[in-house]
Amino acid sequence: MVDGMTKTIACVLYPGLTALDLVGPLQVFSVLAGVSPDYRVAVVGQDREVVDTDTPLGLRPSHTFDEVPSPAIVVVPGGGAPTWRAATDERLLAYLRQAAETADVVASVCTGSLILGAAGLLEGRKANTHWSHREFLAEFGAEPVAERWVEDGKFLTAAGVAAGIDMALHLVARLAGEEVARGVQFGIEYDPEPPQGPLDWTKAPHELFAAWTAAGMREGLAGTPLAERFLRE
């Protein structure tokens, strides 16, 4: 948690996650740590072995869960089928419950909020995730909210993938002030102008992602305690 007065921001790594869910906020927080001695960044996992992501890129934690038991801020990325599987990983869930007891902020990106839900941390709270999975938050007792990011107490949950960068910049502003957050934004030259323009949510490809979501749930939850709850015919 602390080296003197330094606060640790711990980004959680588990097999099969979406790389940008982790790396986007990690880059934002790493710039913050570079300009402010008040913060350091760690990537935490069950061990220090390289794990696969949903791209050809493998990633290695800098620390184990045991080495960073009480971070000031913990961030859980999301993904597809492997995230559903991670939501049944009792060692990961136990770490998040422990970290949440003393953390100032517990955050997630995309379907990472489903892992927080599975840990029992979102009961009665407003939360968000990737739009294709939002309905499942209610299964964990959360109130789904369609916003870029949602704050409820110490819990901060972002929408899908790239929303994690926005959420991280918002958190930097909260932690270190708007001037520093603007400086971090300049540091990563974050000024999005997507080639296809802003998203028109009335044209979201629900049918396409429904098949992807169902396939990911079947793969990720098969043989797990959550299978009976979510894999309904």
C-alpha cells in the first residue's frame, strides 16, 4: 500500500483479459506516478508468470497479490470468456474483497465490474460495464447505469475498453487536481477523434454481440459454480 506516504495503484492481471482494459488506465496512472511522488503503480497477479491476453501479447505482473495486499487504489480490467472464468476464481475474489476493505478507490473497466460483482462488492450499488453485458450486473445485486463511468462511494466502474482511459483521467483529476490531469492527458496525447465519429447508440449491433456474449459465457462459465445461475436455456 505505502512506501512512506506513497500510495499504490494496483492494476489486476489475470489470464485472458482485454489488454487495453489494463494498459489504457495503466499508462495514465504511470504518467501520474512519473510526475507525482505521491503515487506508484503495480500490476498484480497470483504469481509473476507471463499470462495470455485476448491479443497475441502476453503480460507479466510486477507484483503478486501477497506483495500488495492493501493498495490505495485497485483497478480490475475486463474481457470476454476468460473474465467470466475469473469471476469464479476464489483466490482473485478473496484478494479483491481484502483490498476493498482498506482501499480508497475500487475501480473496474468494462466487464471487470462483473468480477467485482461476483466478489459481492457491488450489492446495492450503481455500476456499469460493457453495454453488451450491462444486464448481468443486476444478477449481482447492482443497479446497472449507462454512463461512461459511474461512481458509488469508493467504487468507480467504467464502460467498455476505451472508457477506462476516461475513467483513469477522471480519477487522476480527483486525486491530484485538474491541472495534473490535464498534464497527464497531454502526456499521452489523448484527444480522440475516431474515424467513424461518435457512436450512435441507437445503432448498436445488439444481435452481433448477443452471439458473442452467449458464446463467451458458455466457454467461461462451463463447469463453474456460476454456470447454473447464468447458463439458462
